Amino acid sequence: MAASSLPSQPSPPTGTTDLTTQPSTLASELFAPGVGAQAGPPTTPAEGTGTAGQATPGAHSHGGPAPTGSPAERFTSTDPDAFGVPTGREETWRFTPMKRVGLLLNGAASDAHLTWTSDLPEGVELTSVEAGDPLLKGLPEPADRLAALTRQRSGGAAVVRVPQEAQLDRPVVLGLAGTGGDDVVWGQLVIEVGAFAKATVVLDHTGLARYSGGVSVLVGDSAQVTLVSVQDWAPGALHGGQYDAVVGRDATFKQVVVTLGGDLVRLVSNVQYTGPGGTAELFGVYFADETQHQEHRLWVDHAVPNCRSNVLYKGALQGEEARTVWIGDVRIRPTATGTETYELNRNLVLTDGARADSVPNLEIETGEIVGAGHASATGRFDDEQLFYLCSRGIDAETARRLVVRGFFADVVQHIGIDALQDRLMRTIETRLGALPGLEEQEVPA
Amino acid sequence: MSVLEIRDLHVTVGEGDDAKEILRGVDLTVRSGETHAIMGPNGSGKSTLAYSIAGHPKYTITGGTVTLDGEDVLAMTVDERARAGLFLAMQYPVEVPGVSVSNFLRTAATAIKGEAPKLRTWVKDVKTEMAGLEMDPAFAERNVNEGFSGGEKKRHEILQMRLLKPKVAILDETDSGLDVDALRIVSEGVNRTREEGDVGVLLITHYTRILKYIKPDFVHVFVAGRVVDEGGPELAAKLEDEGYAAYVKDSNEQASAEKAASEVVTA
């Protein structure tokens, strides 16, 4: 694909960020009774696991025969035909609206592309490689037909290179804007960060497109990489993508996925570790309105010792046929002693007619781990919280917005870029309706 | 000068056949500048009275009236009651994750006053009041009631009362779960509000302990959903010595007599 590097203004000066959540929120959730560190297969069921709106029996497993059918060993291939054509009955597709995703799956090869804008700090290289380049052969393989089609049809890849030991003075920002059109845009991006480097890369998806884009992040030994992927698409957009992170020895990879726009977004995020001591933190927020389908599937594969993973995804839904799916698969292989992992998914169902599916899967094949746990809860706006806030004179609508805003801010703050955080919170607030009279909200302590 | 008038208030909890009458004809008048203690055994309906006045949806008003300066409180939504000047310090304040104390307080003050308070004076006011309640400034950036100790929750309730300046404040077992220091700090906060303004206070408690710090003008003994005895501070002293046993016994006898009478009627 043609990757054009366009100069653009650096990020505007950071304004006051209005995120009020304390780290204690996370800590209290992580260390709640009944979850958290335990050796061997956990026996404590996560509270409130499952689905709101419509029950999905057995949507929960602790190793053993997984009723969701998530296989312990996942099939991958660069050949689309090796997967067959999905019918919607397959485990990986059973939550996805096949008619809509069919517009991607059945899309022809095309030379349509997104409009790229980039802000590259000094030392960062944006280039491209042709199909058949050795770099592409070494990437984690596609895990479903759409990802395989994407790898095949993208005809090479755009590559962001951060040299080893680089300390970037600002984030790498790639604006990927859809320009409309029915042709599917096929894309592949490789982000290669050298050893001991520290970098943040933002993928900012906007506009209208049918886009299937693979993203592979190669995190060098002891590097610290943050990948932020914002799906702020216009209504009608379709976006499928497989995100792979290959985490080096003692490296830290943080991914923050923010899905707000588009008609259908289906992202599959995978993490693998190439050496001991790696850390992966996967954060996500999603907000589905009427008829939006937002699906986030995670696969963290612990195959080497002494690595950590932490997953926190939060979503809110409002309106008829708003639909979210969260699948969190974590596997701890026999060789992955000393693993520490935790995953948490929370969904807030704001109106009738919306449906959230939440399926955590933890497969533990060694007892010699530091801890493994998961929790999933899907609920409605809490009546007691509402009463408490209203009893202080706050009207019900404002109270609801206040709580939902806090719910999202808890995750958005992990991005660490004030200007982007502010923009996303503003977008969320617009979706919730404006909070009256709270422009000067921040009160310095 | 404000007056909260409760007349023949009947309240049930539960629906249909499961509905249970908790308040059985409560009469009470609280005027500005007055402090009323409502004392009674567990399960007598004290908290139900507090939550019914505040408008908790769990409770159904089946009879009687509640007015604040002649306005029908029962016709108001929960937030309208607060804006009309009622405040309830809760026995079990609710955690609101993701919403900081500072954000919450300012949002509430904006709602009550009808406009956002001036930032500079507001920050100063919050600081002053927090210092008065011996609260760490870092408290303002924590999430509402999340991970608060029992004492911190009660101080936070009184902080809100101080900042929102209600006409009538109902304190529901604010003394429960407090150690002596916290009880003193919280009581001093309530007393400052009483000294400064024309607030009416309805102090709901099981024990006489808090009345050593907050001196009531009137004491009402609350048993089985109604006021069964009224007096001045001396009544609290009597309860301290004798407990509720005599009242509860009377109430039981009366309840069985009423039950027998109703059975005669239905038979």
C-alpha cells in the first residue's frame, strides 16, 4: 500500500485533563474478594459473569472443556482458504453479524486506501515493504479468514521503525481517515520498536470506510511501547483487524483500544512473549449506540516464564440493538511458570434493547504461577448510586452522565496523552449529552 | 424560618401481598433552629422515616403528608427535595466509582444553588470545611465513598451538609460505627451548622452517645413505626438508664390488641 508521510503539527499543548479516577479504582477491583492471586486453576467463579439482556448459558469457563469452544490451540494460517468461508456458526464468528462483516469478508482485492496523516518524532521512520519481505514472513500468522485475506491483499506493509534506545519526545500519531466508497481497504501495519526504546504510537481511525487492517507490534527486549488505537469512525464504517504484539524479554507493551464510532468494529488482539519478564497491559473502552456492533477478542498466550498480563476492558451500551462482545482468552502453558495474569471486563447497560456478551476464558496448565484470575460483570446503572447522587440535588440525567463518564475515565486515563484523553472524553460526553454548568469542573486540591 | 411538617405518615415496603407497613402514622414538626432526636430500637422504622422523607423509591407512601414550608415534599422527585432544602446524611453512603469527591461536591453545589459556585471561593470553602472535619486534602481526589472507612464516610456526609447548607438536615445514625474521636469531629461539624444558621436537625439514633455532643431540644421515642413518647433532653437520660424495654412491651401489647380487634372485625 502507499504510505505517504505528511508533515503535520505536533500535538497541541496539553490542557487540563479532567480525568478524576484514582488508581485505587483499579486496585480495588483487582483485589476484590474472591478474585486475584491463586495458585493452580482458580475455583472461585467470577461474580456476575455473563450476559445482560439475554442469557448465554455456560458463557464462562475455568479450563477444562470450554463451553464457549475456544480451543486451547488456535489454528493460524496465511492462507485464507485454510479457514474455509465462515457461516456464523464457528466459535470465532458466532457473535458477529455475518451480513455486515460479509461486506469485508466478500470484498474484492482493491487499491483503495485510507488517507494518512502522520506526526513522526525525530528518529522515527515511516516506510513500506513489499509483499514477500522477510519482515512479513516473521509476523504472527492470521487467526481467522478475514485476517488472512488482509495479509494477502494488503500487498506489503507500512512500517513504523523506532530505533533501539530511542526516547521519543512525543507520540507517533498516524491519522487514518476513510474517504467513503464501497471498496474494502486492505492494510497491514508493522510497528517495530528496538531494544530499550520507549515509544507511544497512536492510530486514529476516522471517517467512512470499509477497512480491514492488520497491526503487528514487535517490541524489542526491555522496550516500553504503548499502542493506542482509536476507532472514532463515522456512522456506517466497517472495521476488522487483527492486532498482534510480540513482547520481548523484560519489555512492556501497553495497548489502549477506544471504540466509539462505526457500524461494525471487530478487533482481535493477540499477545505473545518471546522472552521472560515481559508485561502486557491491554486496556479497552467501547460505547455502543443503536445498531452498533463492537466486538473485542483477546488472546494472551503465556508460553515463557515470569511474564505478566493485565486486561481491563469497560463498555457501555445504549439504544436498540446496541451490541458488544468481549472475549478474553488467556492461556498459561506448562512452560510459563511464574505467570501473573488478571483480566476484567465490565459492561454498563444503559437502556433496554442493548446486549453485552462477556466471555472470559482462562486455561492454566501449570500450578507454578504467581496468580491468575478474571472477573466479568454486566449490569445496569445502579439505582442506589442514582438515589445517592439525586439526594444531593443532582438530577437523574446528570447523575447518569456523571457515573458513565467516571466509568470511562477509569480506562481512558491509561492513554497518558492529555489532549487525546480530553478529546475522547468530550466525544463520550457528547454521546451522553452535555453536562450542564460543569465547564470549570476541575477543582485543584 | 423553615418548617418540616410530617402528618400521619404511613409507609410500606414491598409490593402487593408482600407489602409490609413500616410507618404507622408518624406526626412530627421540625422548625429552623430546632434539633430533634428520634430514638428507638432496631427495626422500629427510624431509617424508613429518613429515607421516605428523602424519597427513596423502595418505600411507598400510603397515607399522610410531608411538607416543607407548605410545599408538598411527597410530590417532588428526589433531587427536587434536595433542592428544596432537605438533606439526608445516610447511614450507609453509596460508593460511586469513577466520580471524584471534588467533582461530586461541585456538581451537587451547582445543582442546589442553581449555578456553578465561583471557583476561587468554592475551593477555599471546600478546603476550610475539610480542615474543620480533619480530612486530608487528598480526600478530594478519591472516588466518592470508594474504599472509605466508616469514619471517612460519615465525615464526607457531614462535609456535604456543611457545603450544601440545607434548611432541614436528617442525620440517619451518623454516630454508628464511629470511634470517639470521629464522633467528636462529626458532632462538632453538626454543631457549627446549628450555631451558624437556622437549620432544623432531625437526628436519628439508636444510642444516646451522640447526644452528649449534640444537645437535642426535643426527644421522640420511636417504636413500631410511630412516635410513642416525646419530651425534652431528660427523656434521653431516661432511655439511657432504662432502655426501650417498657415502650417495646407496650407496643407489643397494643399490636396484639389491634390484631385481635381486626380479626374480630374480619370474622
